[in-house]
Amino acid sequence: MRVHLVHWDADDARGRVAALTALGHDAVYLPGVSGTPLMRALRAGSADCFLIDLDRRPSHGREVGAALAASPATRHRPVVCAGGDDEAVARMRAVLPGAIFTPWARVRTALVRAQKAAAAPASPSSPPRREQLFATRTLVQKLGIARDEEVAVLGAPAGFAEMLGPLPAGARLKATARASAQRYLWFVTSRRELDQALGRLAALVTTQVAWIAWPKGAAGRRTGINGNDVREAGLAAGLVDFKVCSVDATWSGLAFTRRR
């Protein structure tokens, strides 16, 4: 069976690919590919099954799972979710209730089930709507804020902390961009602010995630920037985007990390 491994750690993924090959599967893994390029590859590929790692960056695994469920090209192919703690598994089940969940130690049996599912006729049932998949997700979850993270928040609108709500244990917000932060969230309302923010972030970001938020066009604020402008400016600064989300009715956000 052709298995596409979705993983967030290249070293561990290479070991997983070797193990899958030893089990007789044709394993595919794309190192350093995430966000829109990854989804294009998954939709265009010929994988019989998608195997998503939940041990590392489970929030990204949920994003991929939701996109697989929403795409006509992939929604009928089986998904196996391996590893993850109880919380990660529960959240993924809410997104992909039809997925096969397994610890890595029993992934062989899970893939046998997936192979049988792949050979079965496709179900005619309608896919879940994307807004349904994310209806229960909090803003903290959308932004990926984790335990014990320092999150630098700059240029935020009034009342943003209240909008964000309770943070995971040990997580804290800071009003300055420092190299010690694990996550950045920078609100911009003009091209000048965008360039200033990305110039600063380009000098700080190594392995961290940097969110740039801008006003939605429908929010009634004419800023002269949109999502394409933010993406292009980030790429020009040596960063690569991998996730987009709606912060609220006024703001959209695009997540970047350092280009590998």
C-alpha cells in the first residue's frame, strides 16, 4: 500500500519511513513541506492512505486532517493517526471521527485496517463543512499556543487578551518581541507596519512561529494590504507561510516560520 506520512520531525520521519518500508508499504514523506504546498502534494499524490503523526505539532495534524476531509480528491481515502496524548487524540477525533487511531507500536495493525478500507467502495456521504470542523476550536487553539510558551503580542486591538481567553498552563503574553519568545503575533494595518514587523521578525525567528494579522477587507477598514501582500512580504523576508486563520470578525492571520 502506498502510504503518505505527514510528520513534523525529519529525523524521526526517516525512521518511520524505514519501518513502514520494512512492513512492505511504499512510504512517502516530504521533508520541509507544509501548509499549502503540502496540501497540493497530498491532493495530487496517489497515496492509498494518509498516516498523520500526533506526537509532534498535533494542531498542525488537525489542520491537515480537516483539509483532507474537505477535499473531494482525498476525503474518501483512509487516514491513520498515530501517537499523541489523550488530548491530542480527542481533538483529532472531533475533526476526523472516521479516522483510525493507534499508538505507533500497533501501527502495523492499523494500516491493515486502512488497506481494507481503501479497497472498499467509497461512501456517498457528504463531507463535513470546514466551518463545522472548526466550530468548537478556540482562538488559542487556532493560533497553536501551547503550555509554557512566551507569546509576543504587538499592535493588538483593545481587548485582545479578553478575546483570547484562558491560556494553557504556564503560557504568558509579552508586549515586546524578544528572541526568547516561542510565538509571535503582530497586528499590522499598513504596508509600512507590515514591512517593519517582518524586518524585525526575520531577525528573530529561527524555529518559532510568527503570526502576522491584518484587517479583513470586509471589516470596513481600508489598509492597502491583503493576504497576498502579507504572504509575499513574508517570503521576501526569508519566511514561509504554512497556516491561515480567522482571528475574529475584523482580523485574519497568516503563520510563518523560517524557510528551511
